Amino acid sequence: MSDDDDDKPPPQVVVEGKSILEIVAQLDLFGGIGTNHLKRVVAIGSEEHHKKNAKIFDEGDSGDKFYLILQGAVRISRFVAGMGEEALAVLRPGAYFGEMSLIDDESRSATAIAHEPVRLFVLKRRDLEDLLFVDRDLAYEFLWKMVRTLSRRLRATNDKMTFLATSNKF
């Protein structure tokens, strides 16, 4: 990719006057990564549209995509035997999900359903792997961001487990 790519217009404006590039730059997974690197990441992405109540993926499916909500809302749920759907969260524009699939081959841990018509920016693991293979600087920056994100989540989980253990809520 040449420096001439810096002259290309930013991706389509999507949410409250912000481009996909601007939104991606604000995510904890990509924040602080250089603009040229982010342009390359955004360039390998695509969009998906889903109607209300359409399943984006099921719990147990193989995960190979990261999703950023551009418009609409997505419900993240688990299905409990004898009880049905247990909604864990309703995510809105600017939120993301499926990020673990960018680094591992594990199955999805929950179901994602379009809570309302939704427009998503999507990164496929294979495309990101290919980009990281050819751009070692980007790979270094991205992997450190992922490590820090996972470390924060682990600390938060440890804090919750400590609270539950000490408050006899297990």
C-alpha cells in the first residue's frame, strides 16, 4: 500500500457523522493504532445487513468474524434448557462483538440476534491474519492491544468472582 492511499476519501459516513475509520479508531481493540494501519484494517472489512430477529450466529457456531454495529441493535443471548432465551446484552451502534474469533478457533459462546434491523461492519479472521502476516508493525500493535484488552477483562472477571465469593452469592 502506497502513501497515495492517504489521499483516498474516508469510508462512507455511517453513525452521527463519523466514518467507519473514526469509529474503529475509538474502539479499545484498535485505539492508538496509526491511521495508515487503521485504513488498511477498514479496507479489508465489509458490511452485512440483517433484518429484525435474524440470527447473526448461534452459540456453538464456529467463529470467524468480528462485528461492529453501525446502525440498529444486536441482542447477545444464551439459550437455557427449560427456560428459553436469556438476553445477556443489547448492543447499539459503536459496540462490537465476536472479537475473540479474531484470535482463536473456538466456537461462539453466545447467540447474536438482530434486535432490530442492523447494519454491521465485519472483519473476517482470515483477512486480518493475511494483513497481519504482511504488515508486522500492524501485527505487533494489534496483538498488544488484544493482550491489554484481555488482561482488563480478566481483571474485571477476577474482581467479580472475588465479590461473589466474599458475599456468599455463589
